[in-house]
Amino acid sequence: MKGIVKKIGDEITVSCTPHRRKAKKRKPKNPDNERTPQSISAAKKRIHELTVCNDWEYMVTLEFSPKLIKLLGGDEAAIQKAKQWFANLKKRTKGFENFAWLLVPEPHTDRRKKLHLHGFIAGIPETELIDLSKMKGRKPASVRARIKAGDTVYNWPGYQQKFGFCMLTEVSSGNGNSKDRKNKWSYYITKSLREAAQYRKSGQGLYFCSRGLERAEVVAAGTITAAAEEYVKANADKSYAHTAGPNEPIYGYTYVMNDDALRTQKIINLIDDE
């Protein structure tokens, strides 16, 4: 079995899968624009890694005005417009040098049928935000619910004027610690990726993020014996199986546990370098 040990934040993962030779033939093109279960699973895994490995300041919901979408010619054009705007802010605007984002487009599932993005943002100057709890007047139900729960909720006028309604919630506010809140929000933004995969064509990303983000670190890779895998399994806090698709046989597992220095080093020593 092939074993790969990764450090993801304060956790490590150990993936145990068969050794496989790379296919010599190119995969056939996908004329129906269908995504494979593996690609959806890979996107979920990558989103989780980017969530855990980076210091995010705000959980965000960013909407697009239906009038803007119509003017630009569709959802994908609106998303590309927002991506370019984010990149320009980081590159050209004073105070946004450390601006970072991880965003997932959501399909039109709400009753208002509005395209929106969920995800994380960091590095936006405080002067660009308005505390919604201090604003007078009636607020949307979603905002009122967050404020009632003890969250610090902001509006970003720069985004709202250009694209539509937005809501930013401090990761460190409200109930629970920052790690738990990030993990919970990560689960929330990835739970509908399968539906989003049907909504977005092949080639249109299921998520987009800024450059330079911290990612999982591979600390060991090689061959792992069955006995070594049993040790990893016994020490894991949780695990998930690898399959080629629904109702397909399991071909491997990934085990997740806290990054205890001694235990992690012992697991690394169990991997025979290739």
C-alpha cells in the first residue's frame, strides 16, 4: 500500500491506497460535462485543507444582483467579474496587500433565485466595513439571526455597490472557538458541492481562491505495511473511505488525528521512503 502523511493545521492525515501506475493513454474527453465523484471529493478535500491551514478573519455570504447578472450575460460572467475585482483589489489598492479569499459559488436554490458565494476572507481593512449591529433600520432576517446569536456582522459597501448584498461574520465572534467555527462553516460551504457540480459545467471551478495561501504539507510518502496501517487506524480520531463512485468497492482509507509530535514521528517512521 502507498502511504502519504500530510500535516493540515494541527491535524495529520494518513492516506493508505494501492500503488498504481499512471495511465499511458489520455482520458477521453467528457462531452456531457459530467463531473466524476473523485473530482467532487477532491474539491471538498482541498476546501477543507485551505480552510484549516489559513488564518481567516471573516465568514462571508456574497450575493449578485439579478440585474447585474443579466447585464453581464450570465452567472459565469458575474463570477469572473468578481474574481477579477478581488485580484485588482489585492494588486492595486492600498491596504489590501494581504487580502485573501476562498469562495464557493452556490447554485440557485433559495426562493429568490439569487446567485451567491459562501466562504472566507482575510486581510480586508476595517475601514472598509460597517458594523451592521450599529446601523439603524430594519435588517434582513439572516443578519438579525446572526446578531442575536452573538456574532459580529459587517457589511462591505465596496462590494455591495458593485455586485449586491453581502454579509461578513467574524470567525472569532459568537459561540465556539475559531477552529470549530471554521470547520463548521467549511462543512456548510461544501455540503452542496454535488448540486453545484450539476449546476456548473466541467471546466468551471467548484471553488476559487487567492494565490499564496498555505496548503497541506506532505511530511512523508512511500510504502506502508498492513501492520503499520492497523497502528494508524487504532490511533485515528476519524477516517473516511476511498471509492471510485457510488456502490463501488472501497480501495483505501484516509485516517485523521491530532498532530501529537511523538505519535506523528512514529507514524512517519512507519513509512518506507520510495
